[in-house]
Amino acid sequence: MTAKPRPSISLERTIIPIHYNLKIVPCPVNFSFLGEVSIEICIAEPTYGITLNAKELNIQTATARDQLSTSGYSPIAAWNPGRVQSISHLVTATSVSYNVEEETITLEFPTVLHVATSWILDIAYIGLVNERLNGFYRSVYTDADNNIHQLTTTQFQSTHARRAFPCWDEPAVKATFTLTLVAPMGMTCLSNMSVDTTTLLENRMQEVTFLKTPIMATYLLAWTIGDFDYIEAYSSGEFNGEPVQCRLYAPVGLAIHGRYSLDLAVKSVEYFARLFNIPYPLPKLDLVAVPDFAPGAMENWGLISFRTYAVLIEEFSSHDRKLEIAATVIHEISHQWFGNLVTMDWWSDLWLFEGFATHLAYIAVDELFPEWDIWSEFVKRIQEVLKHDSLRTSHPVEVGVENPCEITQIFDEVSYMKGASVLRMLSVWLGQDKFLQGIRKFMLKFMWGNANTDDLWQTLAEECHADVPGFMQKWTRQTGYPVLSITELDDSTILVRQNLFLSTGDVREEEDCLIWPVPLSLITADEPVARNIMMDSKDMVLKVDTNKWYKFNMGQAGFYRVSYPSKSLDLLGKTTRPGPLDSADRVGLLTDAAALVASGNAATSSFLTLLKYFEDEEDYMVWGEVSLRLQELLSVWLEQPVSVINALKEVQRRLFTKIVKRLGWDYAEGEDPSSGHLRALAIRFAGRAGDPDIVAEARKRFGAFMANKDMSAIPPDLRFPVFEIVLRTTVGTEEYEAVVSYYRETFIPGEKLVALTVLGYANSQELVRRTLAFAMSPEVRTQDILTAIATLRSSMMGRAELWDFMRLHWDVLYNRHCDDLRFLDYFVVLSIGSFSSLERHREVQAFFSTKDTSSYERILATCLEGIRKNILWLERDRQDVENWLRVNGYLTKDLCLRSGGDILVETSFGHLSHADRIRQQQHFYNASSGIHQAHYANTSGVAQSIHGSSTTNTANSSRSSSFSSSPAPSPRRVRSGSSPGGCHHHCHHSPSPPSSFEDEQVQLLMRQQQEQQHKLEEQQRQLRQHQYQQQQQQQQQRQQQQRPHAPQEQLMVQLQQQLWQEQRFKLHHLQMLERQEQHQQLREQEDRLQKKNGEQEQRALENDMELLRVSEREL
């Protein structure tokens, strides 16, 4: 998919702005403001009208004049007919037409405006100081002394400058700006540039005018008026020529918590001046912490805005908080060059500037803090986008944008993190020094202007003498990424094949035609230095000693996954204790294994087996990834029998409790910071798994912390884990009330957010509902609502209550936040994204079928596809996981009875294909109760009931070829006559350790499994070697010889499934046609409603204007 050209909705280029002279006068009485703007424009063609962007602005007067023959004109004076002006060549607009849909106004003039570069367009208007967290909006906060402070600020990206002043609101239409603000005396006024003049007015007001800005896009203009404290520092000036003044502004009393971020800013200004070989272009750099701010941060040139939580930090905060703030601050400062000095040509290139800023931030953090192992953190962070991009509902990195609604929808992980990841891959392929030299050339070539993706590729190609466009276009214009499947042909040869990777595991043949240029970066036991091999074909044969370990994607710089044979995975697993693989490679090994079991390429038991190799791991980053993958598994299995959930938690408990016993609870003097981070992680997840000693210690420390305000009882790193453990295990409301009180009393942003976040872990229906009500109350800022409800997903009760709440209040939520599409996107994800049952899938489809989903259709489709993936994973591997838990001693006999029946099956199907495992499960369970027979007979039909296709490609069809380490089958035993209550969900006993006899049985079964697995792999290896040596033209015949002879009943099942799929496709097609017709009708109704609302808004603003005129006469 190629990026689309600029759409027709953008403004014509026959009239171009050169300079804006803007004055803003807020009116706090009715939350409106008076604005006047004089725009110096260049008219290239004669015209009777001028069209520019405006939204929710009431135009009072509009005139055009030739500045060469006029002076002293003010649009405000035009409002007063008593003042006589002698102006020649002055043309007053006779009409103003509003296009609500395209967010434009057109000014019509009675005479033609001739071609010239000296026209001045003067517009006086009234706007709203809204509370929607975009455009020009208002906020309020309370300081530590309970004094209430009001402030107003702006957020213009992507297309919200038009809410504050009429303008050409597009990134490629750059101009200079001179801003004047009128505000009460004593209030701080901030903007992109330093203050030029301050004039005292009557009634204790001040008029503050700022210096003229450099040429820049409208979305980068910003201002803030309010009560702030600040701290100040100067850069060294080593690479800027002179020191740069840096200040951090914060709400009253909080500036002292900004020292860490200010130090980062001072260092980063010099770092990027050296990196780009371009001094910082502005006279100052301000960072401002805004109490209400929708995005985490915004790179306004010279005035970077942040949420308070994203820039303020207490002295002894956790490592994760420091890393998060460092990445955010440095990301925004990198934009001062790459994004502000050189700006995207159109929003289709958003990914380039956001992805590049993210990549640069990690390079800078790695240089400033080499001890942080930042690239392992990067590998962890990109897992979410790898997960997102493995769904059919994902989108290419380069996305064509046609309207503002779509701009908001592409501000997602694909834009930021996949963009950053493919840029990192490019940097490693070219070499970082050559890559950065190409970036410097690009910056010098396009500084003060605009550029697009192709401009960067061409510049890098010229500098590095490589086919950069050919390499990158396939990564940025194709959706998804490949999985490399490794087949060992003999002891010294492997076959590497790339296929499209889908987390649902059902790649269709027509989808699997994409080929990516893949830098393999191969290391082996004998060659520790990576071999850089470019794979640009479907298959590649390489010489590798398969009796020793080998690993692709060294350093995890490539955006792809690797599926190894189980023997090779076993060899790789042994290198982790300790071994030649660094933490990023160990993290990558874990994440690839987890993704491949979720997609059906391997049995989930193989991932659980792999975890055993990490029991002696000491790296914090690796353990963080272990915790995340276990939580993902537990999330999908959440609604399974309590005995199974407890067994999975026991796996987690044993892994993390061992670390807590080694590190203890207290910090030793001079301790390595990474040990402290690992301690906090281990306590959290061992406590989450219900370890009694850790729960008791957490409750004890919580009591001392809350009763005596003893801050030493819970160090900052442990505050979140302790709060979570206590709320998860509490049975009353006392602890919950204590956390709510702490939220209300503390004014430290980080501490406030910790208290708010853990409320979702409450352990009763009453408290879950209180959390929902509290999140929507005025006590919680709009920007923090999602934080308050996010943790509700961790329990069945929380998920159900959140889903019910969403359905009950959707219309209110939509109307309240319809202008903040990012809020709606995340609210949808939090409410439905964790479901893993067919019933919930149908409920979601039914609920949204009656809604206009045009503004969030991409995220809704992604959630539905994710639910489908969860359903398939669960149905495919439910029994495999139970068998592994039982064989390995986590699921003891008194806990393994399934809910709804009284049957115990001790076998494993992990070594079989998906279809064979389903048939085996049906065979076993048909002999048992009717409940189990009905359940498992329908297992294979679940996939078809939510999607019409189940065809897989080579990489996804054979689960035995990678990660297949499931236990070997043991004799089936069927028990009946168990007590009715012994197998239901209310069984809460923790699994006990296996006896010595059971240990022997486990070892025997594992040995049998390994022998069978190696025999199976040897047979498969010989078969694949034979297949590969045949001629390509005999491929069809070879496949027929390879295909096993299916029994007659299997053929009948396949024919029935094929017929069912065809019927399903026809029904789906008819439903889509009906849905499109319904959407068309809804859009027509919406258009009529918007037109009506536009007329009502205009009348309301005219009334406001009349009130202002009356007030002016009275004054």
C-alpha cells in the first residue's frame, strides 16, 4: 500500500500565509475569548473569496487590505461604528460561510483581490475556552494549601489550531507568528518564544507580547496562562555556541519535582545540537507540566507541554518511572529538530517523525545512561506493536490520510513503535554512523521546510550507497511482518522460510505472497560475531552446525519472529544459564516463543517448558518479560476452572518467590539499582500469585504506612506492589478507603497515580463498582479516567462490570469524549480487548452493530480480531496446558477435576497437530459425561463460528516443528463418582508439591516425551530433506505423496467444513452489505444533524458577542 496524495479536503495553495499577528483576550466569565488576527498573505491568482480553516469560531468582521498603502488598522476598531477610519484599498467581506464538515470558513468579498504579496487579512472573532483538552481549553487545580488555581492552555496537534484562530491548519503551510496575550497581572504567560514586551492595562490586567517565531506549522504554536512555579538551568553551550536557557514550569508547589526532567533537557539540548550539527534554533526551551493534558506530551516548539505525571518525579522514584520520563522528555526534545525544524509534508508521514523521534530518544538514553540496558527495554516495548501488527486489522506504517478523524486513529503503536523499530533495523543494516550521517544531510537539506518519507530514503541512499527505498518501502507499505521457520535438513544445513505471521494462525494462501527483505543477523556457538545476511526470497539454505546452538536476529533489531525446531530451542534455552546471549536476545527468545504458541505454531506447553531454563535468570529486563508473558496467558485462561488458574499461579509463584527469598524486602547499602528493580517485580508477581508470606508482609507494611504515615515502611519502588497485593487480598473496605484517602491527600503526581491505578484491583463487586463511579467523578481528571479503570481487566468480576458499565453509559461517554477520539479508542480496548469467549465476541458484535463506529472502527476491528485469537488459542490448547500442569506437579489430583463434570484425563496431545489433537480429545471425552462430549465435540467448530477460514500456511500448519516440548502421553484414566462440589469454580486450595513417587513418574514421562519428540523430529527432518532435493516442477506430486491418507470420516468432515465456510462467507457478505447500508443512513442523519448544530452554534456565539458588547459599553 502506498501513501495517498494530499486529499481534496486540504486548502488550495493559491493563497499562502506568510505571518500571523495574533491577539487573544480570554473572558473567564463565560469561558469565551476575543480574538483578532492579522494574516499577511500572498495571493497568486485573482479571487473573490478566501477559504481557511476554522472550527467553533464566530467571525465578527473580516477585511482585506493592501499593507503598502495602510497603517494603524485594528480589526477591533471595525466593531465600533463611531470610529472613523481613513483606509484606502480596504475591502470588507460581505458574507462568511461555514462548512462544518470540512471545518472551514469562506470569506466572500465584493471586489476581486488582485495578485500581490502584500495583502493583510484582518479577522475579529469570538471563540470558546472549552474543557475538551484540545484547541484553547481551561483547567483547574488545587495546591497543597487547598488554594484553587485556574489556567488556560492549548493543544493544537493535529488539527486543533483552527479552534483558536482562523488559519491554514496544515503542516506544510508554514508561517511566522507574533502572539499577544491579555491576562490578569501576576499570572504567568508562556508561549513558544521569549517575552518581548509587557504592558500594564487597567483593572489589573497585563498585555504580554512575545518575540516573532521562526517559520513553523500551526500545530506547533502554543500558549499557557496560569499560576506556575518554575526552576531554571542553562545548557553548557558547547555545541550550541552559547548556553540555552531551560526552565520547567509546574503547578504551585510542584516545581521541585521537575529537577530530574530539567537536567535531562539541559543535556539533551546539547546532545541533539551535536548529533544533528545544528544549534538549537530558539532563544529558550520551556517544559510545562499541565494538570489536564490529553496526550502524554506535545513537542510545541520552545514550549513542550506534559502531563504532570509525565515530567514530575520524586527523588527516590522507581527505575521504570525514571526510564519512562527520560524516554518521553528526550523524545519531545528530539522533535525540536526532527519535526519542528523539518516538518512532515502531510499527516501520512506522521509515522516517520514520531518513529524517528522514538528511535533517537533510545539512542540518546543509551548514550546518557549506558548502565540502563535500554535496548532490552526497547525489545520489551515493541512486543505490543508486534502483537497488534500480527492481526489482519493492522495497517501499514505509511497510511494515507483524508480527514482529521483518520489522523487521530493513526496515532497508535504502529506509527510510533513499528516506525521506530524498522528505523532501528535500517540503522543496524547500514551501520549507525552512516545512518546518522545521512540524517544530518537530510536535516541540512530540508531545514525550515517540509519533507516526506521518500525524501529521507533518497537522501540515505545517496549517502550510504544502498537501495534504502527498496528495502524500507516493503516494511512501511506492507501490513504485518514475517515469521522465519527453520527446518534442519541435516547436521550442517538448514532451510529458512519466511511466511506472513498472524497471531490467529490462519494465514490463507493468497495472503502469504508477501516477501520482506530480512536482515538475518545470525550467530552460532562457533561464530559469536553476527553474520549479516540479507534474505530477499521466500526460502534460503544456510550452512549451520545443527548439533550446536544458533540464533537469528542477534540483538533483536529485526522486526520479525523466528520459529526454531524444538531441539534447537532446547539448545538455546541452555545458553541462558548464563550464556553468550545478552538480555535483549533472551527477551526476544521468550517473546517469540510466547507469540508462536498463541498463534498455534507450537503447543503452549512448550513455552511453559522453556520457562524452566530461566529459573536462575538474574536480569531484571528478562524477568519483566517473563512476568508479562505469564500475565498474558493467565488473562486468556482467566475464566477456566479455579484449579487450573491456581496451578498457573503456582507456576508464577514458584518462579518469583525464589527471587524474593534471595533478595529480601529491604534495600542494602550500595546495592546495584537493578537488584532493587528486580526485588519490586518479584514481590509484585509472587504476591499476585498468592504467596502467603509475601501477602502477610505486604499487609503488615501497608498498615504501618497508612496508620503512622511511615514512608520508610514502603520504599517508593515497592509502593505499587504492596498496594496491589493488599487490595487483591482484602475482604473489607478499610484498606480500600485508606488508598482513596491517600489519593486525595497526596499532591505528588506519581504517588497520586499509583493510588488511582491500584483501585481497580479491588476484590468485591461493591468496590469494583465504587472504582467505576470514582473514576467518572470530578475527583479524577479526564486524562486519568482510563488509568483508573485499566486494572479492572485483571479479574473476571472487573471485566464483567466494566463491560456492563460501558454498554449502559456508552451514549453519555461518547457525547462527552467524541472530540477526544484517543480516549474512545482506549476505552473500547480496556472494555472488550481482554475477552476470550465466543459469547462475549457475539455480545460485542451485537452491541456495536447499532452504533456509528466510523470514528473508532479501526480499533474496534482490532479488538474483535484479538478476541477471536484468544478464543482459538484457548480452544486449541486448553487441554494441553492442563496436562502440562498435571505432569509437572502443579495441578494435583484433588484439583484437576474439570468444572461441570467428574472426569480426569491424564494424557497430552501437545505433540500432535491441531486437527489430530481435536479428534483425540473428542475420542476421549465422548466416553465421558454428556457435558464434556458436547463441549469438545464443538471445539473445532469454534474457529469457524467466528471466522470463515481456517487455511494455514507452511509456517503455521506444523506445530511439531517448533517449540514442541509438551509431555508425552500417559495412560488415560477416567474417574467417575466424584463429589458434586469437588470440581467447581469455588475450589480455592493451592496445589501441593508432588510426592517422591510423582516426581519419579514426572521424570519418566518427560524422558518418554523427549524420546518420542526426537524420533518424530528425525522423521520430519529426513522427509523435509528428501522434499527439498526434488525439482520445483514436481512440487505438487511431492505434496500428494507427503499428505497422509485421511480416514473416510475425516474427508467427510473436511467437505462439511468447506460447505459450511462457503455458506458462512455468503452470509457474512450479505451482513456486510446490510451494515454498509445502515452506516450510510447514519452518516446522512449525522450530516443533517451537524448542519443544524452549526446553525445553532452560530446563533449562540452571536448572542455571546452581544453580551460582550453590552459589557464593553458598561465598562
